[in-house]
Amino acid sequence: MIPFRRTGFILSIAFVLLLELGCGDQYRPVANPIIGPGGQPQTSHFAYVVTNNPAGNGSSIVIDVSGDTTTSLQTMGLGSIYEATNNSGGLLFIANRDNDSVSEYSPVFGGNITTINLLTGSRPVAVTSTSASFAYVLNSGSNSACPNTGSISTISTTTLAVTSTVCVGVNPTSMVQLPGNAEIYVINQGDNSVTIFVPSSQGVAGTVTTASGLGQNPTALAASLDGSFVFITTAGDGINPGTLDILPRYTSTVGASVALGVKPNSAIMDPYLNRLYVTNGGSNTVSVFDASNVNVSNSPAISLLGTANVGTDPVNVTPLPNGTQFYVADSGSDDVSVVSASSFSTLKTIPLASGAAPVWVASEPTSTKVYVANPGTGTISVIQTVNNTIAVNISAPTQVSGCSSSCALQQPVMIVTQ
């Protein structure tokens, strides 16, 4: 994965980060984080899992890839919902939606957990960083700095404190940052717009609206690997096919649009093959685009390589670093589709437990394992890619500390690997 190795990045990733995660509710990824190069020795690899707890504080789980063992379990804040590493890979930031805070710690090197308090009412739903010096938090609620809209708070990774809060649009749900601490693009579902935030100036450079070509109901964002384009999926009316709106950098006008499937809900960049994957939850497909040659003057502006038929209600994709396959979390059919990266045919469907409702999949750097977040069953499924079978299901912590029998488990909602 790359600067935050799985949005664009990936941070990918069907619908709205703001969905409340009650016991029966379901988290849908709308943006795909991108993970940067790790600061730890790369002979060791880890999966970082954030869990939401409807009954209290969430958790951060560190899994050693080599043995699928939990090496660390840390308590986070209320409504923990999203995570990101900083560009150097040594720090992990977790957004705690329900107590207006961000938890920070070093998952590999150890260290104390720092709680970074945001303004009251912020309700953070996403974090991103393509810089070693700063992390950025997307606040879905209104606060004293932005009483009528959402906002972005900048956190210094040196002081671990908020340095500024800048207003964006209404009800922001997801964001993606260009490489090199460049612009951040924010979907504002409350006013059907995309805000362009510039970290260097701490200001808003522009707003993309329907008047400038944006489709109805934007759902997800991804950035091209070279930072030249931002891809925006829009769901339209939810019945007819949605669109992929292509926004060139340094402009707030959509340069071109291409058709997608029904109800597109996540956009994931493949840093290995330079492809863009879009899950279409309403048509049970994944659209695969060639992102290596985008030209808004052409028709189409981006080439569709193929469309994969997968399970019901796909919500997230992870490609293998070796370029052979990609894996799709099918939330509606409780399974994972294994798709050939060359023919785009489904090679195998891996069943999960009934009610698993997977929302996130993540592959690790050696291409030997894929991790699946199952909030419905409170588990993380570990798939062996050599035979595409489940090696183990790792249980999340219990919702109530000290519970010893018939315990409800916390809900894994996102996984980052290094």
C-alpha cells in the first residue's frame, strides 16, 4: 500500500462514514486510505484493526502477519471509526467520533496513548496524512470554529496538538489527500459539493459543485498516483448508473465523467498496477479502470479495462501487491470474492459466517494474506492467498469489559497493513 498504503487513500473504504454504528447498524467505507512506507523494519509486517464499540470505548488491535497473533490491544475513545498512519509509518491516528477526539500511539514501537481533543461537536469521521509532520482530521459535525458546517483540523505530529481548524461544507463524510502533503479533497454530502483544502496555506482553494460538473450524491474519492487527478464517484439517483467524475488538479471544474454501475460506493487505487477499482453496490459489480493514462480531452477520459461480477453489495477492494488478484468484500452476501487481475473473472467466493457483513479488506506486503473486517460477527477473518481459504478468525474484544460468557463483541470497521 502507499503513502498511507491503502486514500488515494484508498484513504477508499458504501456509502457514508457518518452511519451510526449501533449494535445492528453497519459501517460502509467511502474512501480508501493510502498507507505510506513503514518506519519499522520491513521484515516484519502488521495489520492494524480499529473496532467500534456500541457499548463504550473502541479498540486498536495489532496483528503480527507472520503468525496471525494479536501483539497489542489498546483502548481507544468512544465511536472509534477510522484510522491512518502518518507518512513515516511510525504513528497511528484513530478518529473517535463520539467523544470529539483522536487517539495517537506507536503500534510497533510501543509508547503511551495520547488523546488529542477536538472542539466540542466536531464528530471526527476520517483521518489522513501524506506528511511525516502533520495529520488531518475530518470533522462531520459543527463546532465553535465552524458553527454551520463541518471542518478539517490540522494536528502536528511533533506536539500532538491541533494547530488550526478550517471550515469545509455541510456534513462532510470522506476525504483524500494528494501525495507530498498537498491538497485535501472533501466530500460534503449535506450540500452536494467537494471542498479543496490546501494544507500549506490552511485555506480553501475552491469548491466543486453541480454547477461545475459534479454529479448528484458523491460517495467516494481516490487520487491518481501522480497527484494529477482526483476521482469522485457519484451515485446519482441510486437507480440508474452512477458516474466517475474526473477532477484535474488545480481546478474546481470536473474535466470529464464516465459511467459506472448502480450505487457506486467506494473508490480504491491500486498502486501496483496503477488501476482504479470502483465497487457498485447496487449492481454487484466492480469497475476496473486504467489509471495510468488519463486524459480529460479524450472520450472516454479513462479506459475501462473490465467489469467484474461479484457478490451482493460489494463495498471494498484490496489488490495483491504481486498483481495477480484482487479481493472484494461483499457485505450483502457475507463473503469475499477473489477476482483475477487479468481476466476480471471471479476465481472463488470465500464464505464468511452468516451475518458477518464484511466492510473492509486489506492485503499485506508479501501477498500471502488478506484481512477482512466483519462488524456483524465481531471478527477479523484471515485469508491465505495460496489456497484462498480462511486460516483463522480472530475475535475482537468484548463490548463490556470483563464479560465471560455470551459476550457481544466490538465491531471491526477498518484495517491498515504495513
